[in-house]
Amino acid sequence: MIDQPSMTDDELQQLETECAARHAAFCKAGLALDLTRGKPATDQLDLANHLDGALQGDYRSEDGTDTRNYGGLRGIPEARRLGSILLDVPAEQVLAGGNSSLTLMYLFVETAHLFGLGDAGPWRDDPAGAPRILCPVPGYDRHFALCEQLGIEMVNVTMLDTGPDMDAVEAAVRDDPRIRGIWCVPKYANPTGCVYDDATVARFANLPKLAAPGFRILWDNAYTVHDLSPQPPRLASLWKLAAEAGTADGAVIFGSTSKISFAGAGVAFMAASDKVLGAFEARLGALMIGPDKVNQLRHSRLFPDVEAIRGHMQRHAAIIRPKFDAVQQALAQGLADTGFATWTRPEGGYFVSVDTLPGMARDVIRLAAEAGVKLTPAGSTYPYGRDPEDRNIRLAPTFPPLADVRRAMEVFINCVRLAGARTIRQRQPIPEHRR
Ligand SMILES: Cc1ncc(COP(=O)(O)O)c(C=O)c1O
């Protein structure tokens, strides 16, 4: 909850005048800054440059496969083991794919919708009606774009500090047979940074029991090792709990090395039960003869075990932590006493989520653009681009250099203060002596 600002009209007017003057100066400064996409910075990518040359002419995987050749839809054993570390799932359940987990997610949802996945028929033929997917909000825009493109209706669920509002999730799944799945980013959620607590993960493991057949938890664990703090929070294992609950067919887990090695040339993973993985593989086999196993082998040589991954991620954290600190410092110094916004303090991942007072986000983003600071478009953290209260703004500080993050935050804070003062003044009844 945001405390309502307690400034008098005179104070608000003065704030608006000061911020408008600063804004005009920023607009003249010719800035070109960007806090939009969560991309790794160049020096982060450099950390994995030794992928190049890692093989030194030895293309054989541990089972003797010549990785240069066709075949091996599930990936080479050592890559599946790397996936098993990242997804917290036994290696036998892991498929190691190409460079994008988003592609695997798209293909998975499309397969469930159009073809069915072993234990259930296609969603599109279900007599209950056209499928719906629950979307914890704010959430990841590309999950939403994927559903929109496939014509799958999205239903918002509120995110709490502990994860999605599980009372609402369970009620929706129980009451509406058209609900066929739910998107989850369980660790350092995009954009709030939330880590689902143990009780939430346990409730997820039991969720398929409440749902219609063919219900899938789409567990996108994209930020599983992307810790900023040396004592990171721990995420309970959905796979282990689902296996114990007998619901493993309903749990599908995704991840990749995109923000570990090269964002455009990593390895993506997916884990599912034998039945579901087999059905998915049958579809995949019509699309390709095998993934890029050479890249899988390079990654397996670079990241042979947990320690190698942990050490590497600490080097990432050393680069991006100062940027996250700069964002937090700017927010605390610039907004703490205004009541214009609240924000998250993530311990990992790639984003900070800011909630303004209702009806302000669009204005803030427009003002920032005027001053040369690109922010993620208003509404993008909600299905169909519709933020019902026009409040949420996603900040992505990893890519720009630290000095640019600081400068962009100065502009951003000024925009929130300016829009905040205007918003409150427009809403306040005009005092008698000013009428
Ligand atoms: C939650 C989430 N999932 C997936 C992705 C993309 O993953 P990949 O590069 O493996 O396709 C991102 C990238 O921003 C993300 O934030």
C-alpha cells in the first residue's frame, strides 16, 4: 500500500514547479538512455568469452556422440545434467534444446493447444470451451504475447509477496474447467523479483489435482541462479513436491543459460514427466533433427558442476549489483517521503518493479521519453498491455553502464515527482481561499 501523500497544495505546487523546471532542463540535454529490456551488459557477456575455443577440436560428448552431426533430440547427457542443476529436476527428465527457452515454451503451449500431450487431448477440442491461462500480474510480457498470438485467453491473478495469490489460483482452477495452465516465474519473478515461498510451491504441487485433465503449471525458472546477494533465498523444488503428490504430469519446468553465458547463444532446457516429454519430443521431431549439440558441449565444459555455475554467477553479480544499488538509492532518496510510489527490492533477477499511485504510470513513461529516457511501455507487464490501474513500471538496469543508470534514474525520479504532484493536485478539491 502507498501512504497517501500529506503535502499541502502549496507544497505540491512548489514541487510541480521545481520538477517542471528540471524536466525542461533534462529535455534540452539531448539524453538517449534506455531502461527497457533486461539484457546482460557487454562486460557480463565477456565473462563467458572462453566458450569460444572451449572444445579445442574435441567434439565428442561423454557418450561418444559426435556433436557436429544430426540427432539427439533430448540433448547430450552432460547438457541435460547442466539443465538438471538449473531446473532442480533429475537429468532423465530434462530436454536440452537450442538457444531459447521462450521457443520451448511457445512450442509446448502450442502443442498442448493444437495436438495434446500424451495424458490429455488438445485444449482447442475440449468441450469445456476455449482455453484460458492464469497470469500472475505484473508478469513477463513475452508470456502474454505468446498466449495472445495463439488465441489463448489470459486471466489476471494478483501477485503477493509470497507468490501468486494461491486462494484465487485454486478457486479459479476449481471453478473454471477452461483454465488449462498458469504462468510462473518462481524465483526473482519478472518484474517484481518475488521468490515464491515454500507454502506457495507446495500448493502448486497439488494444484493439478484441483484442475481439469491436461492442466499445466508453466514454471519458467529463468532466474534460478541469478542471485545478487551472497546468502540468496532458496526456492523449494516443484518437481520433487509434484512427484511426491503424484502430479508430475502437470509440472513443466523451463530455463536457460541466456543470462548466464550468451543471451543470444545459450542453451535452453525443459523438464517434464516421461509421458509429457515423450509427446513433446514427437512434435519436436517434426520440426528438427536435433539441437545445436556443439553449443551444448561447450556449455557443459564451461559449467561442469554447481560450483562452476555459482562462481560464474558471483562474477555477474559483482557487475550488476552496483546498478541495482543505484536504482534503490535513487528511489529511496527521491520518492520515499512523497507517497507517489512503492517499489520492490529484489535479491536477484533482472528487474525492479515500481507501482505509482493509480493513473500515473503512462504519464511517467511519456515524460521520461520526452527527456530521452526509454522505459518499458505502459501496460506491458499485464496481459493485452492493459494495466487496469495504470500503475506498474518495470525498470531494467543491467544493460546500461552504471553512470547511465544513475542519470536515467535522476530523470525517472523527477518524472514520478512531477506526475505525482500533478496527479494529486488534480484530484484534490481546490481550497476555498483559491477558488
Ligand atoms: C521470465 C523470463 N523467461 C524467459 C526469458 C527468455 O529466455 P530465453 O532467452 O531462454 O528465451 C526471459 C528474458 O527476459 C525472462 O525474463
